[in-house]
Amino acid sequence: MTTIYDIDSIEELRVRNAVQPHRIKRFRNALFKSSNDWNEALETLPEAARADFDRTITFQCLELAERHDSEIDGASKLIFKTHDHHLIESVILRPKTGRTSICISSQVGCACYCSFCATGKMGFTRNLTQAEILDQVTQANRMLRPEDRTIRNVVFMGMGEPLLNMDHVFSAVDFLRQPSLFNLSDARITVSTVGIPDAMETFIETYPDMQLALSLHSARQEVRQRMMPQARTYPLEQLRETLVAASKHGKVMIEYLMLAGVNDREEDFQALEEYLKGLPVHINLIPYNEYPGSNLQGTPEPERKAFGERLKTAGFDTTLRYSMGSDIAAACGQLVQHKQKEALL
């Protein structure tokens, strides 16, 4: 299948149809910068070449199955269907004080099985391809075009562990960065990970100026490995060595999901303070999105605020995050899990 993301195949088409390079540039600008539909993009090509391009290229590789728009804060959750009938999710965020962002998926399901994550309960099916990753951004941009918006931040923090799909994720990242394609700066792309040291080091070496986000969630080994099975393979001591290396390129984002009675006690605060001491990090304190079947509860907001204030007093840049789209099942994988269960009934 030749997609709009297959640069080599499109170059072959260009040569076969004797299309001048500047016309292909206009074609790509129409697709990736102006977010035009397929017919509008084809019109940028010489008329004699349009039929061959139309026959050969698949305009989109994902089907938009459902769209859910929040009535509270402007978030939109998109459910896409892959060619082999799997469901994945993306979330568009329209914060009042910032640029429009999208949280995208990198896998169908996830093999990390974190106890707090709805996606982890689905199990792992397969990696998404480069085209399937990018198509989430492209379709979101076309959807946003009538609003005079465009995606300015791409966050690999949806379904799946990005660093367990490194080849396709890195290929997608390179596409997003290309000036002739999406033209996003490194500062506008964030890749999140549960903490896989070797892959993190490869990421840091490849993209030293790009934002890396570590889902830490606990600085106590016994607690973290109960929350995140991957922590048994990659203990905190090894992970900190990687954080030290990453911090040489700037601040590392630390994600800390707060769960009542699990990682929000005094000993948890002290362990976190000690673990991150001396590292240039930005800590995001995240509320928990509950979902059916989970027996976990989020830390109440007053306690999260107090935890955050103590971290600030200790000298850490800290942000208290708020969930967007709570009325449209904000937890990653929650809607997909529900739809898959419906399909089995």
C-alpha cells in the first residue's frame, strides 16, 4: 500500500509522470501544511498526472470510527480503525492558554500492563506503522482546519509504549520534523516512556533536543514494580543513571500519577525528593482517570496541591495537571476497551 507518507514511492510516481519537483512540493504542502482534502491536493499536480497519483496512493490509512467532543474543555477524543479492524485512540487538546496539541498512539494495546492504565488491560496486539502514527496527526489537522487551528504539539503518550516500537516511532518523528513536511521543531514533540534505559539512551543520542517524558509514578522500587511490571526489569537505580545522561541535554519531564494510599504518602514524597535531587527535571503531578474494573482511586485535589507545594519548596519545577475531556472517557484506552467489549456482545 502506497500512502501519502511513502516518500520513495511518491518520488517514483513523480519521475514516471514527469512532474517537476516544485509541483510535488506544492502537493506535499497541500497535504501536510494546509491540511487540504485529497481532491484539493491532487489539483496542485499537472492534470495529466492526477489519475496515476489517484490510482496509486492511499490518501488515509486509518478510518475515523468515532469522534467524541468534550462539552467541558474543548478536548476531542478520536477512535480510529486500522485496516485489520483494530481500534486506537488519539486526543486533541485545545488549551485556552497554549497551542493545540494531540496525544497519539504508537501501538494497538500495550505490553507494559501498568496497573493504573486502561490500555494495559487490553493486552498487546501489534505495533502501529509509521503511516498509522502519522495519519492520526494528518486527520486531526484536517478536522481542525475549519477552526483555523493546526496541531503544534505532538505527544507520544496515547496507547502503547513508544520505545517498544522504536523503528516506526523514530521514522514518524523524522517525518514530523522535516521542513518540507510537517515542519515541527524538536521542542514541539514529546515522547513518553515507562522507563526502558537502553531505548531512552538511543532516543537521547538521536534527538538530544527533543522532550523526553518519564512515567516515574514512584521512587520506591517495591511500589513502582507493583504499579509497573517493567520496573522489575529496569530498576530505579539503573533508570537514574539514564536520567543523569538525559539531563545533560536539558530538563527531563517526570510524570507522577497520584494514587490514594499508593504513592502519595510521606515516605513516597521523601523517596521522590531524594531520587530526583540534583537533576534538572520538571515534575507533572497527574490526577487519576478512573475506569470500570479498576480498584484504584486518585489522590484528592487538596492533597495533590499540598504534595506539589512541598516539591516546589524543595526546589523542583512542578505543575499540577488537570485532566481534560473527563466527560469523554479521558483515560487512554478507555473508550476503545468499551467498544471492543460491545463488539463481543
